Amino acid sequence: MALSHADVAKLLHQAMQDARAAGLAAAADELEARTSVAFTSSSEFLGEVGLAIQRFLARERGKVPAAVQQQLKDCLAEVRRVWPRLG
């Protein structure tokens, strides 16, 4: 089932909250900073979200709780519907 732009944003927000609760506040803050600016289109938003999630997961490898990983993977699945070459 495809997620709407708003659903991706909500899921991403929840993942950032959960990451903060797991002690990854600085990394979650950086992810939020990269994804909370204004974008000209939803495809641009999804592309930037995808890149930011990839950076977050790479930097915090081994520290990200399974639930947060799943939330971010769900976001990436939607990103890849628009940007199939991303990741």
C-alpha cells in the first residue's frame, strides 16, 4: 500500500521521536534538520528524505533500534517508488 506524502512525514516524525528516546538525539536532530525544510515538490521531498535516512542509518549503524529501522525502511520503500535508483 502506497503512503501519501503526509503519511511519510508522520512516519518519519515518529521515527525521529523514537530515535531520540533511544539516545540518538543528535542524529535524529540532524535527520530532522535535513527533512523539515520547504521543498518545491513532493518528489523533491521524498528524494531528500531518502538521502537523509540513508545517511542516518549509515552513521548510526548498530545503534538504531529495530522499530526505528522498520519505520525508516517503510519510508524508504515509498521513496523508492519515486526514486527507484536511490539505495
